[in-house]
Amino acid sequence: MGKHSCLKCCCEGETVEQRTVFLDTNANKRTDGAFRNKEYVLHQTGSTPLVDLENFDIIEDIVVGDRLHQIDIGVTKKLLNIWYIGVLRSTKRWNREQREIIHHRLKRQTFPFETQRKLRSLDDLSYWKGAECKAFLHYAAPVVLKGLLTGQQYQHFMLYFCGVTIFSSTVHRRLYNAGRAMLKKFVENYAQVYGKAGVTPNVHSLIHIFEEATRLGSLESYSTYVFERKLGQIKNNLIRTSYRCLEQAIRRILELENFNFPRKRQPFCNPFYKQRGQTITLCIRQGFTMRNDDVNDWFLSKDEEVYKFISVRRCQGGLRIICRMFSRVFEYFDQEISSMDLFIFSAKITDLQTTEMELECSDIKCKLVKTIEEEGETMVFFPLLRTLVE
Ligand SMILES: [Zn+2]
């Protein structure tokens, strides 16, 4: 990685323990005009045809904050490597007892079907995919890391958790400035917590997410996950041998197109449900499904109450949701920002009311992921990102 390689700012990298690290968070922003004038002599090693694109800002329209490579693999997985494997000289890895605790805590969690339902053991960390790191960050980390990190590491990590959470949904747009400050502080304090060698280009790039999210939308709307998924489909379904891969893929695609398959998916109209035995699956809207299985059955209403989905009932052509509510919920954290501002709550199972009530589908804000805190009865609820929409 070159010392002048940041695409967004003029910060100069330095070599620490044979790695290039970027410690400067206040360097001047690069500009489209200066790039086209070839003013960045040390940065521009050649020319690019991208400058020929019309209405294209060569700095601002190029994304560095791809959540798959930069965030989920680039920072989250790296942090797990630091804590679990011990890849940085300055930071001792978890001891055997701590490793057993995290195993036990992760094993107890089951997440909804939209995400990674189970996280693999951290012994298989090198095989963890981006989606696993993402589920770990958003639905497990603040709970399972408690007490395993030092107070300073945990506080520092929570800056990252909150910052990335804020930029993961346009629902949090009003918090973007706060998210920017948190990620900047995370990057600035990184060297203090893990040593200079940890401040990799991926960590540095977090300071540039604010501008990208403001210009292009939330991290979800321009991540490379969809492209990777498509590449996986091409690789697994269309290519049989390693000989002339491109030709094979093109031929299979042409064959498929000639078949003229009917479109599988109908556009979503109204909420509907299916029942099989005691299991009820309710589809609220595109990409938002609930099931009464003690995993996929938690949701947040628009007036910010936490509910458990029990059943559904037809009423005057529409559907009414039968559910139970927590009589009280709690703020889970309050450093930097209140967890409630991010729609994160903790609750005690004993506070789940026994009386059933009814809600309209339109009363629902988002699906919640339940994370079990300890042996006790406390659970923490995190909004399922893809259901948190405007
Ligand atoms: Zn930069």
C-alpha cells in the first residue's frame, strides 16, 4: 500500500512494523480539479479512463467505504483477529478462559433467517465471511464483548459500533454528524488502544464514510455484497471447469435467456401469512418476514415499544397482528449516544406481558434481533438493518 494511496485525502502514510499506516485524520481533501490537473504527483502514478465519464467527480463519486471489504472484513474481522488470535504485538490476545467465555456466549445466540443464523466458532475465524462479521458487529458484539475487552477497548469499540450502525441506515440520517465524530474519534484513538501498527488504510478510511453516505446514501446501498453474491452464482452455477471460464459463463447465460423463464417473483402488494401446523409466517413487506419461533418474532412498533409476535388474524380484509408487549424496556448504553436513539433496547423476559393485544401491520417499524446477555433473563434487541427503512 503506497504512502500516498488514500483516494480521498492527502494524508501521508508511514511505515510501522513493516506496515503502512495512516495516522493523520485532518489532511486536506483531494479535489476533482486538482486530480484532473495531475497535481497529486506522488498519488497519481498513471492515467485513468474514468476521467472521461461525464458528470463524474473523480474523488467524490468513487467509494472507499465498501462495507464488505473495508468494514466487515477490513475492520471488524481485524479487531477479532487482534483479540482472539493476537495479531498485534502491542495487544495480548484473550486467554483460555476468555476464549471459552466468548465461545459460550456466541453459541447461545440464534439470529433471524435474513442474516447469518448461527455464527461459527472463533476457532474458524479465518473462514468467517463478510456477512458473519457483519452479523457479529450489529447483533452480537456490544453484548458478547462486555467484560472481555478492557474498559478502554470496549468504549473505543462502541465508537465504531455506533458510527457504523448510524451509517448503515438512512433512518439514522439525523445522526450522521454524530456518527462522523464517533468514527473520527475511533480512528484517532486507535493507535492509543492498539498501537500505531493497527491503523491500517481500512481503519483510516472510516473518516471518509460521512461524505460518502451523505452523497450516496447508507452503507447498505452501495456495498459490494450483491456483486460478490452474483459472482458466486456465476462461479457455482455457470462454470464447470477452469478452462475458458468467461466463454462458459456467457454461453450458459445466453442459454438461460433463450428459455425465457417466467418471472419468479411477483411484486409485493399486501401483507400475507402462511400457516404450517403451529408455525405462522407473516410477511409484512418486501424483505420483512416474521415467524412465531422465538427468534424471528420480535419487532419494534412505530411508537417504539418492543413486542413479541404471537399470531395473526384476518379482519375486514386486512391482517391484524396478535402480540405481547414488554411492560418496560431499558436503555442499553448511553456513552456517546443513547442506545435508544439507535432503537436498541434491553428488556427482562419477566416483563413480557401475558395479555395479548392487536396491532395493524402498518404500526410496525422494524424487526428486532434478540441477543441473550448472560445466563439470566436479560435480552438486548437490535433493529434488523434491512427492515429499518424509511
Ligand atoms: Zn484519507
